Amino acid sequence: MKRQLLTAIALVAPLFFANSVHAGNNQDLEKLLSTGECQSCQLQGVNLKGAHLIGADLRGANLQGANLEDANLEGADLTGANLAGANLTSAFVTNVNLKQANLNGVNLTNATINDSNVYKASMNDLTITGADIYNTGIGIGGEDANVPDWDEIVEGNR
């Protein structure tokens, strides 16, 4: 009898703690993980540690305070997204569109950031210790005003 009770508790217990692990809107999280698209989703505080979000469409999403540690965001579109206070420690941020995103207080410690668009993104109080940043307008002092918007580059090549 005790064994059955312990087995039942072990099976049901994760259901009670699921919300504390994922915060934000569970339907939006499920949508993101199943389709890779979640425009304007409410994902604040969500735990996406180690997630493969390659090419994800997160335009306008609220990822404030989200844990994206070790996440792969290659080719993701985060135009206008709110990532204020998010943890992107050791994240792979290559060819990511962060145009007009809120990156205030984002932790990019040991992140790899290559060829990403940060045109008109808000970037106050970034932590970039140990980050590898190439061809992206992030550095000490904030955005590099000389880095153009991707759209301007594409239009200029037509």
C-alpha cells in the first residue's frame, strides 16, 4: 500500500511544480516549442535553458526575465521583443534580429553573438563579460551608431 501511494505521489508531484518551472503563459510556451512561432506571446520568466530556438519567430514577444542560458537562437526573429533582465549566459545568438528589442539588463556572459541586428534596440546595463561579439553593434558604451539596420543594407543592394 505504501509503495502504491509513493508511486502515485511521484507521478502527480511534477504537475504541481510545472508552473513554477515555466512561468509565463503555458499555452504560449507550448505553441513556441511545437511550432517555433510565437509572435507577441507572454513568456515572461519562462525557463528555456538549453532550448533550440533556431529560426524561431518571437516578434513582439515578452521574454522579460526569461532564462535562455545555453539556448541556441540562431536565425531567430526577436524584433520588438522585451528581453529586459533575461539570462542569455552562454547563449548562441547568431544572425538574430533584435531590432527595436528591449535588452536592458540582459546577461550575455560568455554568449556568442555574431552578425545580429540590434538597430534601435535599448541596451542599458548589459552584462557582456566573456562574450564573443562579432559584426554586431554591441560593446562598451552600448549600440554602435555606425551599424546600419539590416533592412537598409538589403534595400541598398537591390
